[in-house]
Amino acid sequence: MSVRSMIPKQRFSTTTRIRQNQQQQVTGEITGLGRQRLNAQEARKAMELSRQKMYNERAKKHKSVVMYTIGTIVISLGITYAAVPLYRAFCSATGFAGTPMTDPTRFSPDRLYVTPETQGRKRITVRFEATSADTLPWKFEPVTRSVRVLPGETALAFYTAKNTGDKDLIGIATYNMTPEKIAPYFAKVECFCFEEQKIRAGEEVDLPVFFFIDRDIMDDPALDGIDDVVLSYTFFKARRNDRGHLVPDASDEEVQKSQGWENYEVAKANHKLHAPPTQPA
């Protein structure tokens, strides 16, 4: 074959290779653009996911702060409403402010009997008093006027209450012990004052009090001379407060007075220290 016959074929082959290279270059450029677009889309998605994650975390933190604030408010309100019941429970458990003991741990069998040591002590006279608020048309009085007991000896006394009005009424009793320093040793096992009392119009009921004086009183030298105490009750008409709980329908001053706080405030005022008078020059 001659050289001339080979020339067109070489030109055709060269042209074909150039076209193939151009096509590969164009294809590479298109592929590169596609990859760039995919990378941009992936980056955009990653940014959106990151932004959504940050938003969710921020929303979670805000929700936690709101829930914490609401919880704090609810707890504060609960403490406010529970302050009086908790204080009464504290007084009943400790005998503070002349409130007789109602702590059930004091009622174990080994404390509810008289020992040779207590038999040698002088008996304590417990007197019972009763009053009712002017707003409550009840005739309330003690059936048992007094009892004489030894430390560790249980005793049962009765009050009676009659509804002299023409409507069924619910009453709540407050109680107090005098002198107040004996209150930590005066334990009530059962008492009508533990819950509200509903008496129908014209009805009369008996109200029991089952109690004892703890033998630990023998170990308190400050009470050696105490042989006469008074347990007093005051009945108030009941009403429902904002939370639906039954409470005495009376002012705080009246309720505190029935619990002996008036005497406590007077005693506290009498024991205030005063500066000595200045000497004349």
C-alpha cells in the first residue's frame, strides 16, 4: 500500500481522537459540575440539619426553664397553703405552744401503764373547759369536769355538743393546754378534734377524748410542782377555703387566741428586756 493511501486514514484517526478527547473533557466538566451541585446540596442539607438541631436544643432549654419556673411557683403556692397545716402538725407532734401531743409513736404499749415509780407520784388533776364561737349555734360543754391521773395511766373524758339552730352545721374544734409546758407530755390517743364534726339541727352528740400523760414527765424537774392542768376546746363554724378545705370560719386572731397564743404573746411581751434607767448626772 502506498503512502498516499495512508494519509486520509491517519487524518481520520487523528480527528477521531481529538473528538473523543473533547467529548471526554466535556463529560468530565459536566460530571464535575454535577458533583459540585451535589456537594452544595449536601452542604445545604447539613446546614439545615445543624440549624434544626440548634433550634430543637434551644426549644428544649426554653421548655425546661418554663417547666422549672412553673414548678417553683406551684411549690411556693403549695408551701404557702400548707404552712398552717404543717405548723399545726408540728405543734401536735412536739407539744409546742400548748398543743397536746398527737404523735402516734408515743402510744406504744410499754408507755400506757403505771409503774412503781409513777405510783409514787402525786396524781395530776386534768380539768376540761369548752367554748363555742358566737357564729356557731351550738351548746358545747364538758360532761366530765375533771379527772385525776398518774403518768402513764390512760383516761377517758366526754364532752357534749347540741346544735340548737335550724340548719345542719359542721364545726371544727381547736384545743389548748394550760400550763403550756405540760403539753409535750399530754398525749391524745383519740379525740373528736382530729376531724370536723357535723351535727344535724336539734341533734345532740357525745364527743370522747381518750388520753394519757407520758411517763417522761417524771424526768422533767421543771414539772415537779405541776398537779393541776386545763384542757380547753373551742368550736368554730366551718367554712371552705379557696382550696376546698374546711377551716374555722373566724379571724386568725380568734383562732390563735383559742389555741393559747394570746397568753404566749403576753408572756413574751412581759419577758422583754428593757434598758436600765439612766442615772442623773
